[in-house]
Amino acid sequence: MSAAPPRAAGEPDSGAAAFARIDWSAPWLAGFAATGRVAQAGALDGEPALLAALNGALDGATGGTPLVTGRGAPLRFVPQADLPAGVAYETHIAATGGVPTRHNLHDFFNALVWFAYPRIKAALNARQAAAIDAAGGIGPVRGSLRDALTLFDENAALFVTADPALADALRGFDWRALLVAARDAWGARCEVRLVGHALLEKLVAPYKSCTAHAWIVEVSDDYFSWPAARRAAHVDAQVARMLAARDLTSRDFAPLPVLGVPGWCAANADPGFYDDSAVFRSGRRTRPL
């Protein structure tokens, strides 16, 4: 896979042109490319073809085991018009299994995350739907729990590591320790998996300051010797359990400039890449992650 060059910040094109610009060789798309290429071919032909491609891919997902929502309803991708007026998006998904999907990059990547991390998406959906029910519906303020769930759903990256020192470097904004001195640790003692669909959308046109909300996932030393499919399934299950049990807040995340991940941008092979203090900022925390 090639490492993407940083670009100026900007919105990707709309319509078919946006789908055509997806570069499946981008390292962060490795876990999405198989289904993504099929769905992209449909998207280039319009919304009905996109929905048909996504629903067709569901039939072969996870070895024939149906994907389900947070309340166990079999998953399907449906037109946005199927969402009744006044019904919350997450409530509709949980109850019916139908994921309202528009013909745009945002909803396209949302669908791909359902395929790649179905347990995580179901756990997010369950927590969102339960919080909406507890509040008696959608109000003017989401509250701290739903804010954190939305932040995860839209912009999260999973920092998976078997080395507590690397997690501490991320928490402590020690970019030199994490991304320069420990460069050889990437792929051997840590990795990043993107799960936020708005984050994936932004990275269709990558830019240096694009920053994820990183969620730390601790794994055993042997994790990095496992096959790719086993690692993905393990992370999916582990994070889903965490999401089901934890009281999330926005303080549970650490910022991570995505193009700083070693190998994800050709320019970051030069240590001077990390001298940009507008992107790789110093910071401190009053509460540990």
C-alpha cells in the first residue's frame, strides 16, 4: 500500500466524483477495501445500486452469520426516506434493523464500519437507543454520554497496544516518543484502526491536521502474531464489551493526528514532520484515560 501525501484541508467532491476519488491503497482503508470496492461500484451508478450492493454484501458477511443492530434486529441498508418523521435515527435502526443510507461518502463509510466492526456498531447503537429512550426522546441537548458515543461513532481511532509505555506516550502528548523513537514498535507492539465514519470521510482528501479521537485498547503480547482476521474480530469484541459497560465521556479520548501514524504518510519518514506544533500539540490531562 502507498502512503498518502498530506493535502490542504477541504471538503471532498459530492456525488459520483467523490466515490471515484476513494484511494483503496490508503493504509487506513486496508480493513474496509474488500467490501468497499464492491459498494463503490454500486455507488458510482447511484443510490439504488449502492443500497443493492451493500445489502448483497450482507448475505456473505461474517461467514453467513447475519449482522444485527443493538437490539438484535437483522441489519439492512434502506433509503433515507424510510426514516419516519420524528423518529430518532438510532432508535429506528435498533428497532427495525434498517440503516437509513444516503448517497454520500458519510453514509457510505458508516456502512463499511458496520461490516468491519459489527459488534462495535451494535454496541454504540444499543447505548444510543437506550439513552434516547431514557430521555424520553431526542431533546435539545444530548448529554455527556450521547456526546461521547457520537464522538466515538464519528471520529474514533482505536489505538491498540501491548505496551503500556506507548499508551502513556499517547496520553501524555509525547509525539517524539510515540511516533519517532518508537517507530519500530508500530505493527509489532501497537497499531491504529479507524472506526469513525466521519473521520474516514475526511481522509478521502487527507490533510496533515486531520485528528482522530483515539481510544486506547490494551491487548496481550501475542496479539500482533495473530492473523489479520483474528485481530480484527478480537478488537471488535473487546471494544464492544467496553462500550456496553463503561460510562463514556469526552475525556476518554486522546487526540491523534492521523497522518502522523508511521507509514501512513510518506512525509512523516522525516522526523521534522513532527515539529509542526500546530498539529502535534503539547497538552496535559487532569484525568487519566
